[in-house]
Amino acid sequence: MLNDRHPVLVAALWMTGALFSFMAMAVSGRELSQDLTTFQILFFRSLIGVLLIAALLARSHHGFAQLRTRRTGGHVLRNIAHFGGQYGWFYGLAFIPLAEVIAIEFTTPIWTALLACTLLGERLTLPRLSALVLGIAGLLLILRPGMGSLHPASLAVLVGAVGYALSYIQTKSLAATETPLCILFYMTMIQLPFGLIPSMVEWQTPPLHTLPWIILVSVTAMSAHYCMARAFKLADATVVVPMDFMRLPLIAVVGFLFYDEIIDLPVALGAGLMLAGNLINIRAEQRKAPSRATATQTTESPQ
């Protein structure tokens, strides 16, 4: 039984589920991009997500009563930003190596820290500043501006990372009054028309062979959220977050095996700088306020 094992070991098992979910979501997104537009992928993901969240609500203690909210505007703002983040991420999957998508996505903590200082008045401490400097240096290594043409998909993923950061700031505010299931439910409901309306402009009926990929991208999106949340409940951020950085080498292996992609040295070095910066910041936050650092991380994962 999992309950009889050490909490850190159980957290590691939950993070293993999260990592496999992220990898499956990336592969399914890449496969679907051959037949569907990015807007269609996001529409079907939200459609199936609504059904999954509704089933979880029906089984939860407070049921659908937890959906009562006085913060509709906050949910809308959060999901405009989150939808932009998702669009950039899935768009990037179609055009650039999987490892590059994940590496650029790891800039999200940089933008989150900058936005928290600007919008929430949080202090830019030395560890946070170190993470920013190392993160920006890593980003420049990956994008290599001035070293040739920059693929638009790389910029889309970068803008998407800023969108994720904005959504995290708004989630921090919403989490004070809303349950996680409430936030996820409104995420799927609000983003459903965001994906549907643009899809109708050039609607393409999904071929039958895409159905397993549509189901997989939708289920793994929710399972990644769930597994990470469970891991953060059992272990500190300093334990769980470094496991999340395993996504980069793992997705590089997937890209090599399935798509003949080779991760180049600048991407690896850039990702390493981002990893170092984030770990410095995480350890500093953990020493300052262990319980608060962990609680903040449980609200939401990058996708």
C-alpha cells in the first residue's frame, strides 16, 4: 500500500505519473498537429476536460456547490492568459523540437517573478534575482538571437510562457477563495469557446485515427495537474520541483526515438542555467518559509 511508504517515495511515484503525463501530452499534441489546428486541439482538450472535471465534482465532498463564485472576472482574466500559454505551447510542438519547447517553457518562473514584483509588490530578493539572470542567460543561449533566423514557433512558446506566468499570478489570487476543482472547472468551461469559435472558421472534421490522440491529450492534461498536486501535498518543493526538470532529458529521449530529433549543446546548456537558477530560488524560498513555499506550488502545474 502507498500509505505505508515514506511520503517522499510516494511523492516520487506521483511525479513519475506527472512526467509520463507530460510526455504523452507532448507526443499527442505533436501527432494531432498533423491533422488539426491548434485551436481545435485546445477545443477538444477543454471539451473532454469539462466531462472529467464534472465527474470529479460529482464525487467530491462539496460537490457542485463549490462552483458558486463571485469572482467571474478573475476566472476570465486567468483563462485568457492560460489559453494564450496553452496555444503557444501546442503551436510550438508542431514546428520545433520537443526538447526546445520544454526548455523555453522553463522560463515561466522568470516571468512569474517579474510579474509578482510588478503586480503583487513582492520583493526581488537576491536568490530571485539570481534565478532571473541565469534564466535570461539560458534563454539567450537557446534562442541565439542574431545567429540566424528565429523560428516563429520559438517566439510563440516564449509568449506562451509569459501567458502561463500571468495565469499563475491570477491563480494565486483565486486560490484564496476558490477550490482547485472550481478553478479547473472554470478553466475548461471558459476556454471551451476560446477554442471552438476560431476552429469554426476553418473547421476540419477530425479523422477517426485521431480519436485516441484527442482522448490522450485531454486525459493526460488533467492527470499531470492531479499527479503534481498530490506530489506537492506529500513533499516539499525542493524535493518535487527538481523531479519536474526531468521532463527535459526525458522529452529529448522521446524526440530522438520517435522523431529523430537531436538536442543541441546550446539548448542543453541553456536549460542547465535555467535549472540552476530555479533551484537556487527554490532552496532559498524553502529555508525562508517551508510551508508557504509548498502550499504555493500545489495550486497548479505548467500546463
